[in-house]
Amino acid sequence: MNQERRAQWLRGVLDLCVLGLLSRGESYGYELSQALKASGLGTVQGGTLYPVLLRLQRSGLLTAHWREGETGPARKYYRISPAGSAALRTAAIDWTAFAASVGTILHEESNR
């Protein structure tokens, strides 16, 4: 896959992906990064992920708290808020419609 295109797409949906992952349960930054990678989105650097987490937190879509690590330093854990869950539900509907529209255009072109 073209890495520049992948990066552009990811910038547009990273916040939704983070909300989606956090809807499954609380997590910390590195764990979220690993989950994004395991989902096939590639490596998401901290310099990309942490500003998104901060923006979502400031918007009230996430809450965060520090927890002492069992074997290492304290970690900042994030949890989706009720407002974040509502935003995710709306965005999931919007994304599905958008992706279907793009799919229709791409498939029409390939059928010519």
C-alpha cells in the first residue's frame, strides 16, 4: 500500500479508531498503538497518537487517570466517556455511509 495515502487515511480516522478501541475497555497509549498495529493500520508513533488522545480528552470524549505500573513507571490510562460513546455511534454510521460511497465509486470505475 502507498504509505503516503495510508498516512492520509489514518489521519482522518485515527480518532475514531481510538474511540473504537477504548469502547472495548480502558487502555494506555502504548497498548493502543499495539492494538492499532495488530488491526492492520501499521505503526502509529507516539507523536501521532498522544496528541489525538489529548484532543479527545480535552473534548470530553475520553477520561484519563494515572495508575502505578506493576513492574515499571506509572501509566496514563484512557477510558471512553458517555459523550465519546455517543460520538462513536454517530461516527460509525457516518463512516459506513462514507466508505460505501467511496466503494461504489471505485467499483464503478473498475467495472468499465
